[in-house]
Amino acid sequence: MTLDLSTLRADTPACANLAHFNNAGASLMPMPVYTAMTVHLAREQAVGGYEAQDEAAVAMADFYDAFAAMLNCDPLEIAFMESATRAWDAVFYALPLEPGDRVLVHRSTYSSNYLALLQLAQRKGLEIDLVPSDLHGQIDLDALPGLVRDSTKLILLTHCPSQSGLIQPAAAVGRFAKAHGLLYLLDACQSAGQMPLDVQAIGCDALTGTGRKFLRGPRGTGFLYMRRDLAEQLEPAMVDMQGAEWLAPDRYRLADGARRFETWERNVAGQIGLARAVRYALDVGLDAMAARVQTLAADLRTQLAAIPTVTVHDPGVQKSGIVTFSKSGVYVGAAKQTLRAQNINVSTVPQGSARLDMQERALPDMIRASVHAYNNAHDLARLVKAVRAL
């Protein structure tokens, strides 16, 4: 499949009347993904859940192969997780951090990740070093060397923050981390599915993401990539009979690679659906997807900025498909509902969801419109007209 707009929209029936700009929240699922899931659910209803799972062994196994193809890694370096947050926490809480260890993090980090960092800092006595932003609003690569000490162990980075269109220079951070012997955990929740991701080129030790956003998979699904030699040095915070084998009353053996972070009970239809979503994205072409998403987002920013009372708030040298803006005198919650009544979906970004970043940039609560490749010029025109009328 090539990136053909008519096919993308035909595979997304809601496009007929819905202008969906909440892809950074949850994208519209394409029909092949929906079909793969409903076929499996029908088998669960017909023959039983365990029996349907046995029948679906090949489709479930393709989850690992599909992600390995997308991320350029070994299938054993991939784990199926219940969510991106569960995947990120599984890595973070397993890292061998000790009292006094220092963690580098940029202010744009995702709120749940920073809350986990705060908790572990208070529980273990970790030190948090906030990396400043450069003139473009991204992580200041020139400031990094001055922050590294003997006790610095880890860099945490959110590739594409939820609260702006910024794309962080993930590969440059990877080169820095390798040169200084630091572990590097990349949150790719918003980048997976809207741009190519090559973990070898990025140089991260672990990468996490979700199924429901730009990958267009189901909710309640996520994934974890972890470099195999690192995974096999780590003990998960929790294990069950999926992540470990009980060898004797007093002995167990952890599963190989990233699989040690999995749990046995899972959403089988979700795993099958997410594997199909990855195959769909690979068939469409992630390079072509990224180009279209970034073009649509740039067009939307230009049109919104032309409205005198609207301010667009996206920093960065390179920008993603997330567009954040505010309008003078407009309460974002009411605006979201007004747009929803016109079959236009957007989201909002309150202060509490990105406190460090939004306070540093003195931002108000914002409206977030996130495009995907299936959006078209008519969708953009509908949104801009509706925002103008707010």
C-alpha cells in the first residue's frame, strides 16, 4: 500500500462526517485493525477465550515481528504491555538506581513519567537535574556536558511532548548518552506511528509507546523495546508466570530479553489489533506518513496564526503533528465541547498535565489539535472556521 489519501479515508469510515484532530489522544482505527480484533472477539465468543488464543498463536507472534521490523531490533527485545505508562514504569522501576544517583530530564517530559521520577527521588534519594531548553525550546545539547557528574546515571526524554509540536533531537541525545556511559530511556508515545523510529540510529537503551495514538491501534495496549543485554541485567519490579519460569520451590528463571516484563493475562484481541496496526503503518510507509503529517500540521499552524485572537504555541526546529494554541477570552473546556457539537474533535492541555514546561513558557491552558495522514484540507478548513467563530 502507498500513501493514497482516498484509501486512507475509505479505511476510516468516520472521516465521512467527522474531522478528527485528537490523534495525540486516540486515533481513528482503520478497518483492517478493527476487523482483525472483531474476528478474534467473535472466536472468543464462539469457542472460549483460551481456545481462541490457541488458534491465534501466529497472529499474536506477529506482534513481536511487526514491532521488530518497525523499530529495527530483535523480536526478543519487544514486549507487549497494557499501556505506554505501564511499559515506561516497568523499565524505570527496574533500573539499578541508588541513593545519590542523578537523573537528567528535560522540562517537556510527560507528566506521568515525571511523577514516577518524583516518587522514586523521594523514596530512594535520587537527584533530579533539569536540562534547560535552547532558543528553539528543545533540550539544550550544549548544556548537557556541564550537567554530567560521576553520579549521573540516566537520561529521560519524551520524544514528542503531548503539550506541543516539538520533536526532540532524540538521536543526538543518544550519541551523548553513549559517549558518557549513561542509560537512555525514550518515551515515544507520540512519535510511534507518525514518523520512522530506528532504535539503532537513536541509540536508546529502552523505548516505550502506546497503541492508541498515531499507530491507530486499540486502547489498552502498549509496547516496550529494551536492548537485550540490558534487559538480561535487570530484575523486573514484579514478575508472574509469563515473565518468569518457576523451576523449583525456591528457584525461578526470568524470561529472555524484554519478555521478562510481560504478564500472562492480556488483551489478546488488543495484541492482534496492535500488530495489525503496525503492519498497516509499515505498508503505508512511515516516511510518507511523517511528511504528510508534518505538512498538514504546518498548514494548520499557518491558518490558525492568521486569526488575530489566536496564538500558536509550538516550539522546536522540527515540529510534529501536534498543534497547540489558545484564543483570547475563550475557555478551552467550553471550546472543546463547542467543536465536538460540530463533529470536530480536539483535546485540551491544562497546566497540570505539563507543569514544568507550561510554567517555564508562561502558557495558558491550551487547545490541542493533532493531525494524522487521513485528515484533508476540508478537515482543516472546518476546524479553522469553527475556531474563528468561537
